[in-house]
Amino acid sequence: MEINTHNAEILLSAANKSHYPQDELPEIALAGRSNVGKSSFINTMLNRKNLARTSGKPGKTQLLNFFNIDDKMRFVDVPGYGYARVSKKEREKWGRMIEEYLTTRENLRAVVSLVDLRHDPSADDVQMYEFLKYYEIPVIIVATKADKIPRGKWNKHESAIKKKLNFDLSDDFILFSSVSKAGMDQAWDAILEKL
Ligand SMILES: Nc1nc2c(ncn2[C@@H]2O[C@H](COP(=O)(O)OP(=O)(O)OP(=O)(O)O)[C@@H](O)[C@H]2O)c(=O)[nH]1
Ligand SMILES: [Mg+2]
């Protein structure tokens, strides 16, 4: 598929099913803990500075944000998990919103699950991966902030993450940086293959 990635815009934000776009365009969702770099990933992939708003304030994105890309596909920015300063009630509400989207959305082609290359995956990261495997939703693991780790140590960190996730070797694993743009072409290849 030929996609002009420069032709992108935010389409809408949704709290539940009734607000999702009603067409058949394929969607790729971005999941990961708060602050891992989901919005930065979207901006980098679309060569935009601040299309998907990024901030130092974790837990800010509370809705599913749908981005139209060239009227051919969409990115769906999912609010981050694992933000400590969120009440139990808020967490439950978040859980229902994400679960509804991930388990019922026919447009969904794959989830880009982001983890921080610097750290072992959190319990929430492991749970997200297990959830996606359980529902047989195609997964692309993107390990972010690779620019913060010297290249000579990338392998070691990659192995640690794969081990902790009980990573399925048939899934994609991409080392990525929104600063250096490392991994961007690989990420596009993996995404286009899922559409
Ligand atoms: N060095 C470096 N910093 C990054 C990278 N990706 C994101 N960041 C920084 O990490 C912080 C969080 O990035 P966001 O993209 O807002 O994270 P998010 O996952 O969308 O966070 P929430 O919307 O709160 O869930 C920002 O200060 C980014 O500039 C990266 O690849 N390298
Ligand atoms: Mg965000």
C-alpha cells in the first residue's frame, strides 16, 4: 500500500465504542505505560513535531485518540497505564475502555506495544503482552528511548526484555528512538505488513 505519511491529522478522541470512526480503515493501536513514548512514536513516524501531544505530565491522555493517515489507515493513541497517581476507579474505567477497544474493534490490525529499552518490562507490560497474545491480536514490540543506551548494550537489553515478556519469536521486535529516528523504517515495514 502506498501511504503519504505527511498527510496526517487528528480525527477524533473517543471514550467508548459509540464514538469510534465508522468505516473500515485499518487501525494500528499504540499501547504502553505512561511516559514510554507512544505519542512521540506517532509524531516521529509521521514526521511531525507535535501532532500527538507529548508532555512531561504522565497520565494526561485519557481518551483514545484516532489519527487519520492519508485516508488509508489510522493510528490509535491509547492512554498509558501504570501511572501511580490515578485512583482505583480511574484505573478500572481505563481498563474497560481499553478492553472494549482491543477485544471488539474489527478495524484493529495490530498493536504496537511500547516498552522502555532501558528497563525490564513492568508487571503491566507483561500483562499487556499476555493479554494481546491471549486474544490473538498481532503485536509489534517497540523498545523506545534506544538513544539513551549505548549501541554496544542494545543486545543485552533486548534479551532481558524478551526474557521477561516470554517473547514469542514470531512477533516483531524493533529498537526505536524518537530522537535519532532509529528503527523508523523497520517500524513502518512491520506496520504496513499488518494492514
Ligand atoms: N530520549 C528519548 N526521549 C523520548 C523518546 N520517546 C519519548 N521520549 C520522551 O519521553 C517523554 C514521554 O513521551 P510521550 O511520547 O509523551 O509518552 P506517552 O507514552 O505518550 O505518555 P502518556 O501519553 O502519558 O501515556 C517525553 O518527554 C518525550 O520527549 C525517545 O525515543 N528518546
Ligand atoms: Mg501520550
